[in-house]
Amino acid sequence: MAIELEASWLEVLQPEFDKDYMLKLKQFLKDEKQAGKTIYPKNTDIFNAFSKTPFDKVKVVILGQDPYHGANQAHGLSFSVQRGVRTPPSLQNIYKELATDIPGFIIPDNGNLTEWAEQGVLLLNATLTVHAGNAGSHQKKGWEQFTDMVIKTISDKKEHVVFILWGAYAQSKAQLIDPHKHLIIKSTHPSPMAVSHGGFFGSKPFSKTNNYLKEHGEKPIDWQVSNK
């Protein structure tokens, strides 16, 4: 597993790559590949969230749990899929909420959220890899320790970042965030099963995010995803 972190991230996270847990994680991934297992996303996309959203550009963090485990889906951005792949149910619900929250938002024909990432939305999964067809298969192998440090580093070293935490798992990470320096937005997860219990639709996380950014002199996010 090559370290392909963008320079500003490497500057703040370099020590993590020499720690015992990361060395064990690298060996685990190497063993998985040697055993002939397919791992998503592909090697060059594992740190895609960091490449697309440099540390000094982070304005928003949307936390997911696992990469998608189907073919051609995951590309290193939480909730996002590659073009040409059907928009997953959770992202369909995110788009539905956007359509009622952001005036003029038009539900796009794809689920690629790269445009968000390039504006400063860190689309971070807690676990950065998965074995094909086996959801959660790379949990508790070290990734969570690394991404917890990512969250804490953002909280400690930056100000006025919006953290969007959907569902119980993401909300458990709130303990890593200083609520006096940042905005934490919580609601039900957008997955179909979770939204049926209420709490996600009508929560308006996107307009709340933009209002907070504007209040602190930051350019709001253009949430519209292009049809391409």
C-alpha cells in the first residue's frame, strides 16, 4: 500500500504511517491481495478523499463507514460512486433531501460527488478498503484508528469546519470534535431502512452548512452535481 497522500495531509499525518497499527494494516492488505482477493477501491483511489480535498481546503466533513463493495462503485469518496454506476439508495435519499433543502437543486443522473470534494467537502469513510462483495470485511484492521486521527487533527488544527454525522456510527465520532470550534450536524442515516424511522428528511444539513460557512467568511458549497 503506497502512501499517496496529498502533501498538506502528509505534513500533518506522516507520523501515523510509522506506527505499529499502520504497519499491521499494510501487511493485512498485502496478505489479502496475495490470497487473490479483490479489494475496493483500487489502490490509486484508497486515499482519493485526501487527494481531492487537501487539508488546508477542508470546510466540511461528511463521514461514512465503509466503501461500497460492488464492482466499479467505490472510488475513495464516502457515499460517492463512479460514473456509469447506478446511484445507491442512500445517495438517492441524500439527493431527495437536497432537492427540498437547496433551492434549484436538480437530482443528477449520476452519483459521482467529486465536485463536492474539490470544493472542500472531505468525503471520508471510517474504513478505507473492503473485500469485494463482503461489507465490513476490513473493519477493525486499523483503518478506524487512522481516520479517527484524521477527524481529531481537523478538529484540533482547523476552525469553523462543519461535520455532518449521519447515523449512530458516525455520531459516535463526535467525541473527537471540539463543538466550540466547529459545527456538528447530526441526523438519522440516509439509508432506506433508517430514513423510514424519520429524522433525515427535513433535517436540512446542506443549507445549515452553507449558512454556517457564510457566517464565518467562507464560500458556501455548490451542492449541484453535474450531469455528465
